[in-house]
Amino acid sequence: MHLMNTKHVTVTLLSALLLGQRYEKPSVVKGRTDVITVTPWLAPVIWEGTFNPALLDSIYKPQNVSIAATVFSVGKYTKFLKDFLETAEQHFFVGFNVRMYVFTDRPEEVPQVKMAAGRELIVRLVPSSNRWQEISARRMEIIQKLIEEELVDQIDYIFCLDVDSLFHARWGTESLGELVAVIHPGYFKSERRGLDYERRPASRACMAADEGDFYYCGGAFGGAVKDVHLLAKTCRENFEADAKENIEAIWQEESHLNRYMWLNKPSKLLSPEYLWQDMVPREPEIRVVRFSGIIKNYQDIRPNFSE
Ligand code: UD2
């Protein structure tokens, strides 16, 4: 962390000062009116048109923030890595210190991707599994350990991302916050009863009919490393306690994450621009797709398709 040289910091501070004089004055009456930009607990919701990227970067640059990202690529999912990593280089925190962690059981299949200065690709071996549900859910345990063993006190923020996805446009400093959740593209206009939470009281992920703010993605979440550590640890413990009682939440760790975010409100929400799904038709509120899940043939890539 804080690796930038003095010349870089000076240039950055100068550009921040210049920018301070140049950008358009914010209006108190103009802005997005087709979507909410703040939640009832006063967390901002980030959409295109709600922020000035250059201004935000000029605020964060002098702080020399560092960002880790985790991506799991187990079994046949290694085939998604090249496009994921190459597009991350084009759009994900460009110009900032980034550590990209790839967790895989097939390190020999990790492509060589040229990383820009200040950005590092780190490959870690994880066991394979013949259940996709386990691969997906076990991410919480690995993220918890990663933070404990090497990120805490070294890295400021972390984002945990699905690999079968591509970046198409900027994902940057506007997304930084203590606890950050992405509103799921499949449910962003749904009523409570339409949100696909775990509903069985036997599970620790259970949400009652009168609970829930939004349905959040398991495929992208993040925040300050300490906050994400608590989230990962809690979801892992609840998932494991459920498993001991032979219950697995409907959407594994995503269901537990949703329960966690209900009890511990995210401090920043990212609109579905930050994890769209290519198979979902675009909605008028989505002016930019920044990151999206590609259409995949589950039968070809999952170790256990039929379950
Ligand atoms: C959703 C969520 C996902 C997870 C899952 C429920 C989104 C966009 N995706 O996606 O995050 O919550 O539901 O468990 O919110 N993986 C492998 N190898 C495998 C299987 C999975 O590496 O054999 C990893 C990989 O990083 C993948 C992720 O786990 O992106 C999630 O698995 P998925 O994409 O198959 O799950 P999906 O599409 O149901």
C-alpha cells in the first residue's frame, strides 16, 4: 500500500487543484429522478449520472488507496479468466494500486495477462470439488482467510467477483465504501414477495415475508477489508452451521449474504450497472453496463449440472 512516488503524488495533487476549479457546479435541483440515489438509511446508490469520475479519482489518488479483488476459477471456469482479466485491466480501478487474486485448482491454465504498473496478478491454489454449490459457497471461507493472513493492515478495500463476467465500462473509486452491495439485475424492480431469498425458517439465511430491502448479488460485493472480513466470516459460519443440520440455502452464500446485508445495512449500494446479466434485456434506467455476467451453458461447465 502507499507505493506511489513523490513526483506522482505532486502531479496528482496539482491535477486535483486544477480540477477543483474546472468541473461543473453540482445542482441541488438537477439529477437522476428515474431511480433512487439514496436508501432510507441514507446510503448512496451509484448510477451513471450521479458522480463525477475525475473528481472522485482526484480525491482518492492522493490517499494512494489500494484495492484487492478476488476471483475464483475452479474446474472448467478457467476458460473465463482471460477475458475477465483483460477487461479488468481496461476498466477496473485503472491507474490505482490493484492486487488481483485468482483462486484456482488449475494454475497452469491461468493466462499471462500484462498488468499495468502498480497492478499485480496473484494466483492461489484451491482444491477442486465435484459440487458447484460447494465451490461457490467455499469462497467465503477463502476470502475470510485471505483477509486475515495477508490483507488486513496492507490493503484498504476488497471486491469479490464472479469470473464468468466481463468489464465493459469504468468501475472505479465511486464504488468505494465500508460495506458495498450490488443490487441484483434480475430483481431490481421486484416487490418484497418476489425477491428470491431463502424462506425456510430452518436456515440461518431465512428472510421472513416482511423482511428485505433489495436483493443483492453474490457475484459482486466488497468494501473495506475489515467489514468484508466480518461479512465473509459470518456467512461462512452460518453456512456451515446450516450444513451440520443438513440444510443448504437456496442460493448458497448469496442467500446468507442477503441476510447479512439486511441485518448490517450496506453503506453504499451499486446499481445493477455493476453486475448486469447479458441474458437479461436492458432496462431504460441502465444507461451503462459496467460489468456483466456472460451467457454460459451450465451443462458444459458445472461439475454437477443436474443438481
Ligand atoms: C449466482 C451468483 C453467484 C453465486 C451463485 C449461487 C451472481 C451474478 N452470481 O451465480 O455469485 O452466489 O448464484 O451459489 O450474483 N465457480 C467456479 N467453478 C465452478 C462453479 C463456480 O470457479 O465449477 C465460481 C466462479 O467464480 C463463478 C462463481 O463460482 O463465477 C459462481 O458460480 P456460478 O457463476 O456458476 O453461479 P450462478 O451463475 O448461479
